Amino acid sequence: MMRGMLVNCVAYEEGRKLGDIAVEDISDYVSRPGCFVWVALFDPTEAELALMAEEFGLHELAVEDARKGNQAPKIEEYGDTLFCVMRTVEVGPPPDDELLEGQMAVFVGKNYILSVRQKTQHGFVAVRARTEHEPELLKRGSGYVLYALMDAVVDRYFPVLDGLETKLENLEVAMFKRTPSRQSVEAFYSLKQDMMTLRHAVAPLAEVTSKLFGGRVPLVCVGLQEYYRDVFDHLMRLSAEIESMREMLQTAISVSLTLISITESEITKKLAAWGALITVPTLIAGVYGMNFHNIPELDWLFGYAYAIALMFGIDVVLWLRFRKAGWV
Amino acid sequence: MMRGMLVNCVAYEEGRKLGDIAVEDISDYVSRPGCFVWVALFDPTEAELALMAEEFGLHELAVEDARKGNQAPKIEEYGDTLFCVMRTVEVGPPPDDELLEGQMAVFVGKNYILSVRQKTQHGFVAVRARTEHEPELLKRGSGYVLYALMDAVVDRYFPVLDGLETKLENLEVAMFKRTPSRQSVEAFYSLKQDMMTLRHAVAPLAEVTSKLFGGRVPLVCVGLQEYYRDVFDHLMRLSAEIESMREMLQTAISVSLTLISITESEITKKLAAWGALITVPTLIAGVYGMNFHNIPELDWLFGYAYAIALMFGIDVVLWLRFRKAGWV
Amino acid sequence: MMRGMLVNCVAYEEGRKLGDIAVEDISDYVSRPGCFVWVALFDPTEAELALMAEEFGLHELAVEDARKGNQAPKIEEYGDTLFCVMRTVEVGPPPDDELLEGQMAVFVGKNYILSVRQKTQHGFVAVRARTEHEPELLKRGSGYVLYALMDAVVDRYFPVLDGLETKLENLEVAMFKRTPSRQSVEAFYSLKQDMMTLRHAVAPLAEVTSKLFGGRVPLVCVGLQEYYRDVFDHLMRLSAEIESMREMLQTAISVSLTLISITESEITKKLAAWGALITVPTLIAGVYGMNFHNIPELDWLFGYAYAIALMFGIDVVLWLRFRKAGWV
Amino acid sequence: MMRGMLVNCVAYEEGRKLGDIAVEDISDYVSRPGCFVWVALFDPTEAELALMAEEFGLHELAVEDARKGNQAPKIEEYGDTLFCVMRTVEVGPPPDDELLEGQMAVFVGKNYILSVRQKTQHGFVAVRARTEHEPELLKRGSGYVLYALMDAVVDRYFPVLDGLETKLENLEVAMFKRTPSRQSVEAFYSLKQDMMTLRHAVAPLAEVTSKLFGGRVPLVCVGLQEYYRDVFDHLMRLSAEIESMREMLQTAISVSLTLISITESEITKKLAAWGALITVPTLIAGVYGMNFHNIPELDWLFGYAYAIALMFGIDVVLWLRFRKAGWV
Amino acid sequence: MMRGMLVNCVAYEEGRKLGDIAVEDISDYVSRPGCFVWVALFDPTEAELALMAEEFGLHELAVEDARKGNQAPKIEEYGDTLFCVMRTVEVGPPPDDELLEGQMAVFVGKNYILSVRQKTQHGFVAVRARTEHEPELLKRGSGYVLYALMDAVVDRYFPVLDGLETKLENLEVAMFKRTPSRQSVEAFYSLKQDMMTLRHAVAPLAEVTSKLFGGRVPLVCVGLQEYYRDVFDHLMRLSAEIESMREMLQTAISVSLTLISITESEITKKLAAWGALITVPTLIAGVYGMNFHNIPELDWLFGYAYAIALMFGIDVVLWLRFRKAGWV
């Protein structure tokens, strides 16, 4: 897909598709009562955006935000129109499974929708197809299309979150199975980074979405409060689960440190035990290496065997005691 | 119990039971003034839910939430009706005592109650039985039944919390008795996970319950504020105790690390002491193993005994000093 | 004191004591204008409470809370009457100084006070005595008595907090004097538990007390706002000091870990120094224990003395260097 | 300065000083229109305070708070009058530089100011002097004097905070220069304690000061909102810097632990290196101390020299490798 | 640039520049309807500021704040005029890249702007130039100029934040590549300090900026809400990213400690392995250094070779096992 693409530009009347229209005709259709225009752009050029701004009469600050592609989620009113920015989050190719961030900006007027998608892999053509099959819903106008797009963006957060949760569970199991390693610590850290990415998409969007169904509601959203509240509920559930994961991850990192300290303790004990098993016979060898003239054992017929037996005997006793204490 | 069960479908009039009714007759009874229908489903099939949605005229988004069974707790108004989702938390079979989550969704209309239970072991038949014995309370209508169901769900959180608290207390006692082990750290972690599960059931429910007795109250709850406030009080108490446990658990984990460090220190000292008791005699043995021609002790009659005595003597002195210092 | 005791049941008129009255006469006195009844129960039986509920016309949910004795602090309005639950905190017998929790529930009507004390050692007879000596204050009615009881409960938190602060100070001094031990860590932990107990008594009470003097005030509290604000101020001061202690305790625990690590470091250095003082002479002994034919020193007249001197000399030099470096 | 001192008792008219007046005449001057009385007490006796309470008609609860001297900062309205409590914080004598807490309670009536200073070293005579030189400001009455006193108290927090910040900076520099020691950890802890003391003076005062310029303002403060907002700004700045210091201190303590662990690691490596430099020659000595009959080296003319050279050679090689690896 | 500079003093009419004017003429132009004066000062002397205060009629408290140069960000209304303080943050010269703080205070009247810049390197001449090229925007008056200045200050935070993020990323990569060192810990700490500096500029400014577009808006800002909301959005984005960095940094520091502990563990194991490779042959050498008369091996022809082979053989076996276990 090349940069600067007009994905779609369609006019509707009474919930039914009239057909694809030329960009220059947009303003004509928009001004026709009962008519509704839905345009979708993907990574648009500045010129394309400028043209749209002119056709729809968009505010310069909103156009600027749509162009930049790195805005935080927000919903703003410019007079009667609504400007909504969402972050898309997609899982990149294995083995890194890096999270890729994109942006979905939506301009919502009384009878038009302009969506500007930036840096996302997956499009939202399915949303248009599903919506076109439900003319009675499409008849509700731009507010319903905004809901359908938000719902689609938010629904895509769930598999991402599930992926992160699966990663966390695997790390937890691994953590208690073997001592945490450099790799597992790095995995925790990278999981935390992914979680922060997802949180930045979800948390601010939840906050601003709440303005679409409680108290004074923007004009285009009137009568659709139950739908926006549903999107909000999904966002709250995501938020709660992210917060929960975040706390567990925090705990997992400090538990890792504790487990490493326990392992360190165990290694120390193990080493000490094996050290004793070597140094004690060395002492005995040292004793019988002394040059005293009257060391009776040296003259024994089986003195050497006795010494070796003594070494082994003491080591066996020590080893049994160490094993009982769980040191070896 | 097989999937897709209609637990109960009963009509009441003036607080008294009229009798079980057929599902198809629900809409008739609901439209009869003074009549009240209470239906309970357990793990319903999609078809059953669709039938109920039609009979009671439920909103598609609410039905969707009731069907999915993994929603966060919430209370939402759809026109005059109320939709309430609660999480049930049950202790699984030993030895794991894993916490099992279920869902209880309740649709509350002016003169009907529809409860949809998902993945829970224990039913709420007792609630119905108790309520039927108090016609004067049942006369208050659907709002009172909602209270009775909420009260039952919330009351079941207390033994779960008590179980977690007992576990924490046992872990605390164990922590100070012997040095924290890999197992105890894992137990802390799994306790934290259980606590998070319980918290996710309790905290959001507390938040939404507060809307049932203060300020503008949904129609079906009018006149029952003191009852809902009581449920809220219970939820607040649970919340406070969970928060408290959470903080103690956090502290317990960092205290564990400290205790492990102390143990590590003690082991180091112990090892050093025993190391000295071995290496010092080894040095003496080394000295008398030197090949100098004029080492007078080597010619002594009891030179060997003297050397052994020297080794033992020094070790006894060292051992006494180490013991005084608490190193052995 | 046996379970189920009626501590006191007195009628007042115009701020003056009429005398003890029989429980059955309560409802008569309560209905007499200008009259005021003050009843105090201690660990009451269910029957006693039921009798009181009947005489005073109390709400079943409030009576249930008073009976149970493990409620969180709260202040609730039931129509014109007020129901207040407070936690009492007392220091148990030495050497444990365990904190003992009790409950003080107060029903406040227009012209009656019913206090229900559970599991507390110390009574509130002094409050009654002091109040009876100030008829002009007692004339203000049940609101003033509630204030007097709250003030008494809250005043008893201060010595408990002072006790915890003294413990913390002692632990702090000890922590920097000697390396934190298992015992001191356990003491920190148990101090934290006590602090949480106190916090659970104080923090929710502060929150609910604020409703007695700002904005719309319950009827029985009208004209006494300055008194309730005073109680609130005390609770806020307690809260602030508890929060502060909590933060210092948190810091103290992590500082403990740091101090233990420092000690561990010092021990390691000390051991290494003493290890060197043993192994270096051992090496020298080893060298002169070699069996080469031409080791000139072996033939020296004072070869042995020279070797011993060499060992000592090197050890003295090492010891001086280690001491300079602070390792021994 | 002896306990129970009347620092000053002066009457003003139209912003100009009338002169010192006797305590008994206070109520006369206060009731004279256009007149204004400013009294300053230092560590007053109960009798003095009781006299003032009578002359000015003060509320018993406020007088009690002024007497006790350990109240939290607060601003309370008693009818038309205002009661303000502030904490003074002063740096004690070196070398401890301990922070000393005092209290400044101010009673503000329509035409009087009564300040009660407790346990503070430095007085507020300069405030009076400066104010008397600006009759046009003094004419604004008691609200302006309250501002002047608050401003003076708050201004004295800044050098205290600067002192703590300097201490923190010194500790930070020291922390990265040499490994944190027991002393530096103790210094961090004591700095934290000082910070908490200052925070307890600043944070609650900021909170209550905000009530003097926004929304409904107490009568005596009307027309002076910009001045109180200025005091509030200073308190907010102090608060922000204290919070910042607190976070850095927290980080510094955990960084300390990390640095100690790094040092521990380095020491371990250093010891291991030196240990190897001793034990390897010991092994060689051991080999040539074996009693085999056919060890050719033993018969070499320069066998001994060769052995010593071998020991040194291996040690030099090891030492160079260890130095390259940064272990020695 | 010398201290106390008047950067610019220009009068505008109908969005067009009239020309530079003398300071004494300011008050004349300000009082002329349709006229607009824009003055920029850099590190002004007290005299200059006093002159401006007189010409524009500024409030003494605001002038004091502008003079001091160390205020926290704030926006205050003084009657119809607005006083805005912002912190500038600039990156100092390499290699330290220290963050340098400055202050930008702006007085905004109905038809004047006075900006007072303190301790900043880069001026805001470009803002004036750009604004002068858009007469239709400049016509909107002082509110638009305030927006342009705020936008310029806020835009300069982004490269600073990017710099900090790059530093954090480099530290993260380094952390997992090699074990965290003293230097990397110091870098984390200094990064945290920089982050706090930036946060102190951003967070309070975001808070106060929200008052310029929601609810009651100051007179000079009316009609420009969308612009101020844009500035606010940028500040919120900065805030969110700073918070995120702060949390990652916190995690990175505790992960560092964990990594160090892992390294410590690995070193311990490595040392133990090499220790065994030395002490085991030493034991063998000790055994054959014993002086028993009947040690058959001593008489073997290749006894010495056998002993050496035994030593090597055992070491090879041990080494292979250690390598398999990942200890060497």
C-alpha cells in the first residue's frame, strides 16, 4: 500500500449507499439534506489532507493533529463537529512481537465522517461493510459510524492484552520453576514497556469517552449514549486489567529479586559444603605430612590406607549431615 | 447441572407466589398490573437468552454482556430498567483452593427480575425461598429482590476474604519462624493473585452501588435506599480489608527479602567460622611439614602430640570466641 | 463484667438527672417532651438489643450492625435519627502490648441516646459523670452527648498512637546502633500491623465525621458544628501522624535492608582479611615443605626461625594495611 | 525570655498607633468603632489566655487549641471571627541542625488580632514594625495583619527547605563518590524525618489557605484575596519542592542499595583474584612437596629457583589477566 | 547579551505594526482605542520593571514574581488582566547536557502584552516575526499573542523530553547488555533529576492552562478557547510521557538491582568452580605429601606422572561438569 491513499469516498442517502463519489464533489453531497458522506484516508499526503480540510471545512489545529500521527487519544468539539483521535495497537511480526502504534483520527460532522488512519497495518473496511448491511443503523448518521469505528479500535485492544497476559503467565510459571535469569528480567521489562504502550492508548480514551454519554452530550452523539457507554465499559475493563497486570508485574519483579537471593543463599551453602568436603581431608593430609619423628601412624603397616579411610569416613559423615540439612 | 438451564420461572401477585409459569407466558404476566415475574437462568444458551430478550424486551448490548460472562461489575440504566453485573468468587477444591470467578447478571424491570448466572457452583435458590417467606418485603417489588440478590452475592465474599486472611496470617507466622523459602515466596505471590481477583469483584461493585442510594436514584430502587446503603457498607468494609491485606502483603514481601539477607549474613559468618577452624590447623600442619633441618619441635618426644594439641587448643579458643560472637 | 449488661438507663429533664428508670418505661419517657433518656449497654444479648429496638423503634439493619461488633466506622441517618459506629482501640497487657479492637455503636434520636459497647475494657462512665455536671451543655440534648462520646473515643486514640510512635523511635535508634536483626524486622512488621489497626479506626471515622458540620447537617447535630469540627480536627491530626509513621516505617524497612547489605559487605571484607592472614603463611609453609634438594634456606642454622619470622612479618604488614583500609 | 509573656498590646486608629494599652482596656478599645487592637503573646500561662478569652470573647475550643501548642495547621471560622493555627519550623543549633517545631495561633476579629506564639525562637516584632510603617495597609484592618503574619511564617520555611536541599545534594555527591556507608544511610533517614516535619507544616496550611481567596471568603479577608493567593502560591511552591525532594530521596535510598550491591560484587571479584594469587602457588608448592621418588625437578640444580619462578610467573600472568578484567 | 535589556517595544494598530515606541509613550498608546502594545524584556533591572509597572499599572505582587525568576508556573487574574508564569527548560552545553531552567512571565492586558524573560538562552523573536506576518491573527489581540508565546514555550519542551527518552533508551539497552555499573546507576539518577525538572515546568502549567478554555474564561482569552485547548493537549501529552518515563525509570532501577544480584550469583558460581579446580589437586598433592612409609604409589616408576595426570584428569572432569552447568 503506497503512502497517501484515499481508501474510500462514498455517499449515502437514507442509510443506503449512493455510490463512490469524486473528492471534488464531497462538499456538494455534504450540503445536500438527508445525504451522508463517509471518507477514509490512509497515511495521507499533506495535499490530500488540505483538500479534505477545504471540502469539509475542518479546523486547522485538528487537521494538524491528524497529520502528525503521534497525538494522545482525545475527543474535542469544534463547534458542531467532533474530532476524535485514537491510538491503534497491533502486534508486530514474531519473534519480537513488538507492539506497533498507529493513529486513527476521525472528523465527525452532522452528515459526514472522515477517518484518517496512520501507520496501522489492518484497515477498517470490515466496519464499513458491516455497517452498510444495517441501513436502519446507518440511518442514525455519523454518530453511529463513529461508534462503529471506536468499537472496532477498542475490540482490537483485547487480543493484544490477552497476548500480554499470556506472556506474564508464562513468565510467572518460569519464575517459580527456575531461578529468574537475565533473560527473564529482560522479558519482564519489555512486557512492562508493552503494557505502558497499551495503557497510553486505553486510559486517556476511556477518560474522554465518558463525555459522550453522561451530562451534556455532543450533538452528533445524541440518542446513542447506550452505545458509547458500552465502548466506555470495554475501555474500563481494559484499564482495570492493565492496572492489575501492572501491579502483578511490579510484584513479580520484586519477587524475582527475592528468589535470586534465595538461590544465592542456596549456592553459598552448597559451595560451603563441598568446600568442607575438600578442605577437611586436606587438613588430614597436612597432619600426616608433618615431619615429626614420632608419628606412630606413619609406621603402621596400613597407615596410608587408614589415612585415606579417615578422609573418606569424615567426608561421608559430613556429606550425610549436609544432605540432611539440605545443603548438598 | 447441564448447560442452558432455566432454574426457575415464577409469577407473584401482591407478594404471594402464583406458581411456575411457562416462558412464553412471561410477557403476559409482566403486562398484568400488580403482577411480578422472577426468572432465573443458569449458563443459558444463546437461544434461551434471545427468547428472554424478546419476552422482557431487553436491550441488545445488555443481553450481549449477560451472555459473555466475563464482564466487569457494573450497574446501568436502560430507560426505566436496570442492568446489574456482579462477579461471584468461589473457593475451588483443595489442595489448590483456587479462586473461581463467575458472573451474576440481573435485569430489573418495574415488575420483573431476570437473573443470569454463569460459571458459579452455588445457586441462589435460598434467596428466593427466604424472600417468598416474607410477602410484605416481596411486595416492595423488583428493587427488593435485586437487593436480596446483591446481598447474597456480597455475603459470599466474606468467607473468601477470611480464607485469604488466614492464609496471610499463616504465611506471616511461617516467615518469622523459618527463613522464607521459594515455596513461601510463591505462596505470597499466589495470595496476591487471589487478592486481585477478589478486588476486581468488590471495588467496581462498591463504586456503582453508591449510585443506588445517594442523589438521583433509579426508579426501581426508590424507597430502598437504606438496604442498598447496607450492601454498600459491606462492600466498603471488604474494600478496606482488601487494601489493608494488600499493603501488608507488599510489606511482607519486602520483609522476606530482608530476612533472607539476614540469613545469608548469618550463613556467611557460620561458614567463615568453620573455615577458620579448618584452615588454622592446616597452617600449623604446613609449618611442621617444612623441611628445615633445625626445627626443634620435630625432635621432641611428644612433638606430634604437641602439634595435635596445639591444633585442638587453638580451635577450642577460636570456637569459644565464635560462639560468644554468635557465629557458630 | 458478665456478658449482656445494662450499664445504665437514666432519664434527664432540662439537663438534670431525673433518676434511673426501668427499661420498660423508656418509651414513656422518650415520648415526654423536654425529657431525655440515655441508655448504655455493654456486650448485650440479642434479647436485650431486641427489647431496646422495640422501645426506641430502631431500624433492623442498624441493630444488626450494633450486634455484630465488627463493623467499620460509619455514621448513617435513618430518618431523623442517627446511627454512629466507632472502633475503640486499646493496648493489651504487656509484654505483647497487642492492640485490642472493640466497637462503640451509638443510636441518636431527638431525645435519646443508646450506646452499645462491645469488647472494650474501659467504659465511658466518666463521660456521663462529666456531662451530668454541666447541665447547661446537657440541655443541648442528644447531639451534645454524641459529641461527648465521640470525643472520648477519639481522645483514647492519642495514647495508643503515642505508644506506637515511641516503639518506632526505639526501633529507629536500635536500627542505626546495631545491624537490624530478625527480631527488629519482626518488630517493624508487627508495628505496621498495629498501625493498620489504628488507621482502620481513624480514617473512615474522619471521613464520616466531616458530614456532621459542613453542608447539610443532621437535625440532632444542628448548632453543635464547632464541636464536631473539633472532633474532626483531632481525627485529621491522628490521620496525618499515622500516614507519616507509615511512610517512615516503609523507609525504615528499606533502610534496614541497606544496612544489612552494608554489614554483609563489612563481614566479607573482614573474613577476606583474616583469610589472607592464614593462607599467606600456609603458602610459605608449603614452599619450605617442597622436597627440592637444593633449597638453601633449609640448611640455614636459623632457617626455621627465619621462616616463622617471615610468616609473622608478612602477616603484620598485611594486618596493618587491612587495618588502615578498615577491613579488620 | 520567661514563660508567659505579653509581647505587645497596642491600639491603632485609622492605621496609626495610639499606643500601648493595658490588658484590661482591650474590650473597651475593641468596641470603639475605627479602633483596632493587636496583641501578641509568647508561651502564655493559662491565666493570661483565660483573660484574653474574656476580653476578646473567644471560643473555648479555639483557646484550648492555642494553649496546647501541638495542633495541626488549620483555619476555622467561629461566627465572624477567624482562628488560624500555623506551625513554625526553625533550624536548631549545629551540629545536629535539628528542626524545631513551634506554633503560631492567630485570633482574627473584625477589629482585633491576637497572636499566640508557642516554642518558637524568633519573634514577629519585625512584622509589626514594617506594618506600622505602612498606615495605608494597616488601615485595611485585621485581615491584612493576618496576611502579614502568614507571609512571615511561610517566608521562614524557605531557608529551612534550602538547608534540606543542600543536605540532599551533598549526600547525592557523596553517594556516587564513595560507596554509601552506615552514616550516609542514617543521614538519608534523618533528612527524610526533617522533610516530613516541614511537610506537616506546609501541606495542611496550603489546603486551608485556599479557602481564603476562592469562592466564599471569610468577612475579614474580603478585598485581600490577591494577598492570600500569594501566600498560597508560596505554599504550593514549597509543597511541590518537598514532594520532589521526597521522591528523589526515595530514589536515592534504593540507588544506595544498588551501589552497595555493586561494591559487594567488586569486593567479591577482588578477593577472588587475590585468593587465586595465593592458592595457585600453594598448589605448586604442594606438588613439589609430594614424596614420590621420581620427581625429576627435585633433583635439578636450580629446581627450587625454577619452582619459585613458576609460582611468580603464573601469578604475574594471572594478575595481568585480572587487572585487564578490572578485578584487581 | 547584557543584563537588563529591553528586547523590543512595539505598537500595533489593527494587526499592523506602527513601529517601535519609547518606553515613556507606552501608557499613551495603551489608552488609545484599537491600539496594542507588545513589550519584551530580558533579565530586566528593578528600575526597568518598576517603570513598566507604572506605565502598565501592574500589581506589585505580580511584578515581584516576574522579578524573582524562580516562581512555579501559574496563571492569575488581577482584575481584567492576566499574569502568566512559565518555566523554560533548555539543554545546556555537552558533555553534561545539564537542563537549564529559566522563566517567562507574561502580563496580558486588554491591549498590551509585557513578556519578562529570565535566564533563558533562546529568545522569542521568531514568535513576534511569525505573528506580525499574520495580521488577521494579531488583530485578535493580546489573547492570541499569549497563546503564541505559550505555544512557543511548550513546543520547546518536546526536544528536551525526546533527549531524555533517548538517554533512557540507551541506558536500557546498556543495562541488559552489560551488568549495571556505578556509572549507569549515576546516569539513571541524573536522568531522574532532569525528569523532575521538566515535570515541574509541565505539570503545574497543564493544570492552570485548563482554566483558559473550560468554564468561565478570562476576558482576554474569549474566542480563543480552541487554541488554548491545543496548548493544554500538548502539555497533557508531555505529562503522560513524563509519567510513563518516570515509571519505567523506577522499574529500571529495581531491575538493575536484580541484574546485579544475578551477576553476583554468576560470579559466585564461577569462583567456586575455579576454586574447586585449584583445591582438589591441592588435596591430592597433600595426600602424596604425607610421610607414611607404605604409600605404594610413591615407589611407582611413573608415580609422579600418575599424580599429575590424576590432578589434570579430575580437573578436566570437573571443568566439563561445571561448563555443562554453566558455571565457568
